[in-house]
Amino acid sequence: MHHKVVVVGGNRIPFAKAGGPYAQASNHDMLTAALDGLVARTGLSGARVGEVAGGAVLKHPNDFNLTREAVLSSALAPETPACDLQQACATGLETTMYIANKIALGQLDHGIAAGVDSASDAPIAVSDPLRRILLEASRARSAKQRLAAFAKIRPSHLAPLAPRVAEPRTGLSMGEHQAVTTTRWGIDREAQDLLAAASHHRLAEAWDRGFFDDLVTPYLGVTKDALLRPDTSVEKLGGLKPAFGGPDGSMTAGNSTALSDGAAAVLLATEEWAAEHHLTPWARIVDAEVAAVDHPGGADLLLAPVGATGRLLARQGLTVDDIDLFEIHEAFASTVLATLAAWQDEDYCRSLGLDGPIGSLDREKLNVAGSSLAVGHPFAATGARIVPSLAKLLHERGPGSRGLISVCAAGGQGVVALLEAV
Amino acid sequence: MSALEKAFYSPVGRKVAAKAGLAEPPRLRRGRTFPHGAIVLAPLGGSTLVADTLTMLGRAYESPVIDTGDDAPGYGDRIGALVVDATDVRTAAELEGLRAVLRPAVRGIERSGRIVVVARPGGTGAGWEADAVARGLDGINRTVAKELRGGATATLVYAHEGVTPGDLLSTLGFVLQGRSAFVDGQSWHVRPAATAVDELAERPLEGKVCVVTGAARGIGAAIARTLARDGAIIVAVDIPAAGESLAAVANEVGGTALQLDITADDAGARIAAHVAARGVRIHAMVHNAGITRDKMLVNTDAARWGSVVDVNLAAQMRINEVLLDSAVEGGLADDGRIIGVASTSGLAGNKGQTNYAASKAGVAGLVISMAPDLAERGITVNAVAPGFIETDMTARIPFVQREVFRRSNSLSQGGSPVDVAETIGYLVDPASQGVTGQVVRVCGQNLVGA
């Protein structure tokens, strides 16, 4: 990279369960709130920011310019350009890399990366036959033609279609896919519940020590992540019924992320711009790698980041031991556990084209301030949540500390990024 | 709004209220506006202090009408203000001079006009009679303030020996302008200072960092807006839970939001770090954040007591200690300003608010004690004491009680948050260097209180 890219601040709204306190808030509203909080924290009111990249996974058709519209509603200068990107659950990390790469190339000296999702305000589509009939009617040149088109409507066409979080090529939902992975890698129930409980306890601890005072701005009266259960335990989680993988499945509502609403944003800049604007750089963006697996061919849907991690570390000449903190997105507790198992599996790693196993990590370095199981996972927001949190954690540890982010995504994809404290 | 309140403010209700003596309160002149009518200057001796200050303010002045006979002569057009230079008045007999200029002026003053008396303070060794006269002027000021109508106010300024027109400039400017709309019947002191000013600046705080706690709403938000209007770079502080409205205020004034619990041990350090990151020091620290936990004393437990005293008084002392350490980057600059927010409830006592009164009267005591110790560094320390101000907090008081509170002052209305903010703006103005250790009530001359 030509220019050093640093993370100088971040902001998100507290995340909440779908259908909860943000049920009436749109992607536009939440993204605007996340941007406004970032603007207030960093003193950018009225400023023309280089570029804002954002995105959402569940998107209404009229939100085609979601991020630009949110910028116009925000305290930023209306001359701030923006674009929408989408890479499923990795959107927030991909927008980060999009802005970071432009800064590295000298096309920008600062920019904001963001992500938002509302599972509450998901678009409801009409059935495909009905959509075709309506389009035909709108093309009709006479009343007679229009009537003829409408006459084709059948009652069965009228049922609305909510978006399904299912893989188009396999027909399986994400949880169903992960259930296969969970069994294949032999991830047991207790390990999953332990990981879930740790996520809640660590997030609660981070809130208690004021870690989020300069990372989160309350929204609609919600002042803390609403999914957080500080008093949960392995025992309590152990009582939940399986949600995926049949009656003997080990994946429950407690060790799987809930459908959530939320938005997050991160401010990236060159070191020079940060200095000029009196902002303290937390960490620099070192590198990133994206990967995909052949899940229609039977590969584990959510393990694509494993190959990306191996290639990224090799390119940087680093091993797992050189990394101080890991942020592995908790789509499901078993995703994280399967990822860690895959890292240590020589055959699996070689099958990805790696030279050998990635290695094993010290669990004390993993998701130290909690992750998606406790925070929630508004799809596109998660990457933009993790980047500033990790950057701040690394900054607290001191210059040179390295952190790795691993985010799995629908479509058998994954994005991995490396940060280093400055 | 309750049904009773709606009825009261309906057209019929207003008529009934007017008949009952509850007339529509006067609309106060606000902002950086001088009186419309002529400014009349009455020097009661050879002093040219006030004349020179008015000239420096760029205000022309006229000679007073003096009451000599039984038929009080009047002014033709209504006058905007009467400013009396009483700095040469030392004897009881000389108080007649005051009466002679006040009588026509009180009769002929415009709405939101100003009566201002500038005098020497007592207690400076000028003798028993001079001290009596200095205090007597306070009695006159308080009484005139109560007799004035239509939103006009009276103010007494004690200008110490050696005060120059430059030292007096910001005070006289503030008192004459609409910024002092809700300051009535008050007196405070101006001391000689090395003030190098010769004009009243429109934006006296240009480029200066002002930290305001409790800035998310109400009076704090008004302070942020007003100081920003005067050019300040605002650091808006409030508890993390108030972050959403805090962000809106910070963005509105083009400042930064700092989510922070002021009672945290590291609160002062975090404020300093936030400012230090911007490579500057603080010009003004405005301790506005405050809470109430009202209960009659017989029902007040240690928790209610402790939280109020900690937030309203102890926290600002801890923060001051950090910011006043010259070695701390991002601390208070020399020639800086510290503002405490007291309350008439503290000064006068208020049923159900022992804890609040302890903290707020404590703030008054604090600034008086700190001021002389920090004079060497040019740092001034003052407090404002709001009376009944129309905020979300006071909107929760039941309507009838609220209406009583509103009207229990010489201006027959509640003050606006901006009135408190403007007074703070005056005190943090670099030109107000000679004003320190003062507690200025912003209460419309509330019937209760010191």
C-alpha cells in the first residue's frame, strides 16, 4: 500500500433484536444515526468527507442509493459522495477495504465505511407470477390489454414473500448449512454454549469498563446492545432446544446469532489527515484477503475465511503466534469452533492450497470484547462494528499489536483483514 | 399539556386570567441588541468612567431629565436606558441625586429598557457612611427592579477603584443588551484587570475551546449554541446514555461530542485528553451538568444525598483539579474561565431539595473561594444561579405550581435556557477579565433567594 491507512474512529448504534426497539426504523434512519454519531465524535459536522461507502443486505428497491441518501440526511456536507456495496455478511468489512484501498492508492485522504441492516424492516416482495402480470399490465397500451393482464391473477399469486436467508443453489438456510458443518467437524454442544456465554460475559465487561463510550451512540432510547444477557451461563444456555440440525442438533437460539437491527460506521484516513484533524490513529489497515468455497459442491458454506486467513498470513510472512487479537465473527458459535478446528487441520488446509495448517490460537485472544452472539448481527453492519472495536483494543495494547478479522458470508464467501496498532 | 393548562391558554382562559390579574407577561428583548430608545447618562459627580465606557461601546448618550419640583418632568419619547455613574456618591445626602434622575426615567422607560447604576463597593475603607451608601444603592436597585414594568430591568454594578472603561466594557455591554433579559435586580463586582479591550466583540470566543457538561439538552444545549454563536469550538459532554441528543447538539454547533460520566475518576483526564488531541488548551470549562433527586429531608437517604452532591459539586471539583494542573496537556489555559451553575434553590433553600441546595449553594461557595487563588493566572471563576427556567425538567412540574413559579419574579415569566447561556457567555468573554468570584442570578428577580 502506498499510503498508510489508519482507523481514527468509529461509531455504531446499539444493536437490537429484529422486531424490537428499532422495528419502526429503516436502514436509512439507522445508517444516518450511525453517521451522525461518528460526525459528532470526530467533529466533522458540515465537512465534505472524501467518500462514504455503505451497504445493506436486506434492501428495499427504492433504497438503491441508500448510503448517499443517508449522507444527505446526516450532518455531513451534502457534497459528500457515497456509494453502496454489498457482500452479504462481510459488507461492512468490504466497504472498509474499499475506502482503505482508495486511501492507500492516494485517491482519497479520508473516508467513511459503513454497513446497516434491518431484519425488522425487511422488504416484502410479491410473488414472481404476480410481478410479471403487473409489469405486463403497465406495458399495456389499452384498457382491454390491461384488463386481460389483470385477469390472469390467481389467489395463490397474492401471498407476499418475505426474503429467505437461504442459499439459492442449495435451498438450505444458513443454519441448516452450518448444522452440516457442525456435525462434520464434530463440534459439541457444550463447546458452543461455552463460547456463547463467553461472548456475553466479555461484552458485558467491555460495557462496564466504558469501552464503548467512544464507539457507540444511543439510538431511540436504547443505550446498550439490547441482545446482551450479562447473566447468561452455560447452564442456562444448556436448557435451550435445538434450532438447527434436527432434534439431536447442537445449535440453539442461544449459540446462533439472532436476526438483528443496527448500523455501524468507521472513519479511515491517512496519518497526515488524521494529524491535521487532531484525531488519534488507533490502528492501520495492513492487508485483506477475500475467498470463496464451492458450497454447491459440498464445501462448508461458512468456512471460506479459512483459506483467506492462510493466504493473508503467508503473504505477510506471519503466523498465528504473531497475532495478538482475533475477531472471528460469530455467525454461530459452531462456525467459530469449526474455523478454529479447520485452522489446525493439515489435510483441510492443504486442500485449500496452503502449505500446512494455519495453527491454533490462544482462546484468550479471541473476541475479547464479545462478538456477534452477544452484540447481535445486523448483516452488513458487523464488519464496520468490528473494525473500530478491534482498532481501539489494539491501540490500548500498544503500538505494533496485530489483530486479525475473519468474517464469513453467504454465498460461501469470506473476508479477512489484518490491523496493526500505531 | 394537561386539560387545565390547555384551558388556561385558550382565548377564553386568557381573558379570564387577565381579569384575575394574570396578564400576559411581557416579551423580553434578547440577543446582542441594544435598547431602541436613547441611552441617558447621569453622572452624579465628576467621574467619566461610564461616559468613556459608553463611548467605547459606540453608544451615543443623552443628558438626563432631573426631577427638581413637585411635578415630575418627563421624557418626550420613551428612553431605552438610564445609566447612572454613581462612583462619586459617598454620602446619604447624595442619594437624592439618584432619586432625581430615577424618577423621570422609571416613568419614561421603554419595554425591556434598562436602569443601570455603576457605583463603588463598600468595605474598602472609605468610611462608615460610604459603606452604608454602597449598600443603600443595592436597596434602591432591588426596589426599582420590582417597580419597573414591561420587561425592563435594573442592575447595580460595583466598579472597584481603578476599574477602567476597558474593564467595565463587557459588563455594561451585557447589561444594556438583550443578553441580560432575565437578569434583574442583581448586583455584582468588576475589579481592575489588565484587560486590553477597546470594543465589544461580536464573536469574542472565536477559535477558543469551551467545554460544556450536561450539553445534551436544556440549559446545557443552549450554552453550547450560544458559545458557538460567539465563535467557540464546543466540546459537548454528557453521560453516554444521552449520546443521541448530545450528538445532535454537537453536530448542530459544529463541535465534538464526548460521552462521559463526569463522576468517573478519570473524567477530568478524559476531557483533557480530548482537548489535548486537538493540540490546544481549554478556554472555558462550564460545569453545567446537574441532577435532582428531590425528597423531603425526612425521606432522603444516603444514596439520594450522595449522588446529587457528587454530580453537582464533587465531580466538578475533581475535574477542576485535573484541568488546573498546568502540566496536564489539554487543561485550562491561563486567562481561562471556570463556570459553575448554582441555583436560586441553593441560595434560598427549597422544600424537598436539601441535597440539591447543598450542592448548588456549595457551587456558589466554591467559585467565591477559588477566584482569588487563581487570579494570578488570570483565570476567573464565576457562577450563574438560574431561577425558574423553561426546560424539559421544569415542564414536568405540575401546571398550577409551574405557573406560580413562573410568575413569582419581577418579570412575571420563566426564563429561557438562552438567558442562562448568555450570562455564561458574558462571564467567559475574554473581556470580562475583571469579573471573578461572582454569583450572578438569572432569575428575573425571583421573590425568594439572596
